[in-house]
Amino acid sequence: MPSFDIVSKVDLQEVDNAINQAKKEISQRYDFKGTENELELENDTLKILAADDYKLQAIKDILIGKLVRRKVSPKCFNYGNEEAASAGAVRVRATIVQGISKDKGKEIVKLIKATKLKVQAQIMEDQVRVTGKKIDDLQEIMQMLKGKDLDVELQFENMRS
């Protein structure tokens, strides 16, 4: 029976490379001279410290640009609330999202069932497995999911026929 898995994985090496490139650009930019700005990755948490809100947004934009160039989706970060730091600085923590949460899995299964195709979808830990009799139906499911904005980056793997 043909099947495939829907997963959400992030290449941590590429994320690390993008962060290092963003740090280098921040250290060289004129508008960041003389201010305290940090970009640091610890385990699966990214810490951003900026001198003010404007610089925080600029750092996020730089990071997103570097991630996109390395083919990593900016959706991989789940940003927390902005916190006030010393001397008027702003701090934000962002976690790297790995895998599909139960809620997102249920949403994906609901979307698949709404297509009325003869396929079955089941949630397996942090991924969703889709099985069906026709490969064409599975490919139609993939195209439908690619067109939806689900706030997580989806990859399709283990296509079996």
C-alpha cells in the first residue's frame, strides 16, 4: 500500500551557519555600531538581545534573510514575548520547532479528510503518515498541503509504493 510521512525537521547546522552569518553582518553594519546586540544559539533556543525595538526588528530581518538563503524556513522559530533588559535594551527568546505538534497533526488530518480522497491519515508521535491505494491521491494530498499555510514547514519523506 503506497504511503508517505509528513514531517517538520530543521537542519540545525544550517541554522547555526545562518546565525553566524547574521552575527557577522550585524558586527559590520553602521547602524549597529556602538550598541550592544547579541544573537546566541543554545541547544534549541535562540536568544536575541538588541539595543531597542528598531534594532530587534532589524536583527530578525537579517536572520530571516540568512535562513532563506540557506533554504531553512523562517517558520522554524517560535518567538516568545519581548522582555525589557538593562539600559533600555530588548530581549527575545525563540525556540526551534522540531516535529509536528498534536494540534497541528489533528489540523493536517482534518484537512486531508476534507479532500474526500480515498486515503487514511494517522498521527504518529511528531509526524503524520498518509496511506492510500493510488499514488496519484497521495501526490494530490502533498500538493494540497503545500498550498496551505500551516505555520510549520512541512517535508514529505519515505514515499513508498
